[in-house]
Amino acid sequence: MLFNMKLLAVCLGSFSVHRGAIGAMKDIERYLQAGTRENTRRSYRSAVDHFEVTWGGFLPATSDSIVRYLVDYADSLSTSTLKLRLAALAQWHVSQGFPDPTKTPVVRQVLKGIRTLHPVQTKQAAPLQLQHLEIATHWLEREAERAKQSNDYATLLRSRRDAAILLIGFWRGFRSDELCRLQVEHIQAENGVGMRLFLPQSKGDRENLGTTHYVPALKSLCPVRAYLEWISVAGLVRGAVFCRLDRWGHLSDEGLHPGSLISLLRNILQRAGIPAEMYTSHSLRRGFATWATANGWDLKALMSYVGWKDIKSAMRYIDPAISFGGLAAKSVLQSPSGVQQISKPD
């Protein structure tokens, strides 16, 4: 009987240790997942699936199979896409404890040859012009006023939300995923003064320390006023700032998906009578960068305000202001009057 009791104690102890080990492994997996952005994980999973399922490759791979994979898609995929696929495959091999086949000299040489034989001009989103922002914002304001008079709550909600998306996205130069991840409890706003927006994570915040952004109140096209009007009419006190909204005016608890912002932005502009095919969600960020450059912001101040860490990233968003000594028929960087300039950060 005593022996059985001791055996039971040992078994129970082993079971507890086993359960503890499983719990620890789950915690480790949770923190590993949190250490990588969801967009990155999704892109890497898709890249690995493409190599294995679509192309029929085997993992772990060899440098020879990586080279054949690159050659097979050299004329159909962009160099940037191929580089993303290589990064995903490299991450898979390293995480599984295998040698990385993507770093061999032959792989690098083949990728260089693909860039040489298949040059592609980088596609960029058109910057949202300030006059278009002004037209769309004024149209949304008139739509909201008509909705209030006719007690059309759904249209009022949509107008206020869309105006806040446009103005915060433009004046803060936010990426689409940053706009969609804004939380009411992380924002402090005072009408006529300004607003602070805290993002626990962002693409440029590699250490995940969180970033606080500031934007002042403006005399017109004011993002602070648009935000306060939106959360007031929607009754938001916490959760996602920009929620999904159905045709009957029902708000979802979930925030907008970043992939939906392109169609949403184009829909807003088209409702205001603005040709929108050339615009994407990056147009807000690039539009602000273009406006700031035209209004005298130096590159260092612009990078600090928007959050770019290197000049190469910043230059992709900026249309340079080049002087032709008055010979140009029309300036491509113009700022309509009536909009207060944002002070450059110190």
C-alpha cells in the first residue's frame, strides 16, 4: 500500500511537471508570435505555401531548388516579391534549425541577374492633393448636415467617420494599418489645441516600445475636430476608433481591415465627385509628405514627424520641389489658401 502511494505521488509529480512544461511552451510560442507583426507572419506563410504548394518545392530546400524557383518566376514576379519570398524561406530554415539556402553566392548572383534582365519601374500611389482633400471634407460636412436634418443616423455616422479617416490619415501621414489599429483609450484630444495618439506597435517601431504621435488643431480641415465629432456621434469610449459600419448604421466591435481602406478612400472621393482611380491608402501618407515639402519642411523634420527611420524610405513618398527659375508653366506642388500650416517639430 505504501509503495502504491509513493508511485502515485511520483506519477502526479511527473504529470504536474509535464503540464508545467506544456504551459511554458505555450507561453514561449505566444511571445514568439507577439515578436513578429501579423502582416509579416501572414506574408511569410503565404510565401512558404507558394514555394511548397504552388511551385511544388520541398522543405528543407537546397540552393539549387531556390535558384530554379527564382528562374521559374523571374518574368512574372517583381524583384521585391522574389526578395520577400527568399526572406520567408530563410526565416523558415533558420527557425527550424536548418542551414539557410538563400544566402549562397549563386542565389545572390541569380537575383542580381533577374534585376538586370527584368527591370521594373517602381509603382507609387498618387499623392492626395490638398484641394481634393478640401473638396471631399466639405462634401462630407454637407452630407452630415443633411443627414442630421432628415434624422438619417446611418449616413451621419458614415460621414463623420469618413471625414475623420481622411483628415487624421492625411495630417498624421499614417499607414493604413496604423489607422485601423487606433484605439479610443490611446487618444487624448482637445478641441482647438491638438491630439496625442499612442500606437503600441508600428512598422517603424522595431523594439515595440510604442510611439506617441501629435497633431495640432487646424483652422480648417481639422483632424482634431473631425475625431471628436466622430466619437461623439458614435458614442465611442473605448475600442477601435474606426469600426466597420453597415448600411443600417450598426457599428461593429472590430476595427476596419487595412485592406479595405483603398476601396473606402476611393468611395469617399467618388461620392464627392473626385476621380479616385489613381488613389490608394498610401495616397494619404504621400499626400502629406508632398504638401509638407512644398510648404518648406526640411527632410529631417518630415522624417521625425512621419516616423521614417531612413532617407531611402522617405524619398519614396516625396515629390521633390525642383525650381526651373520661373520657366515652368505650372507648379505641381501647390497649397490652396485657407489652411493653417503645421509647425515643424523642433
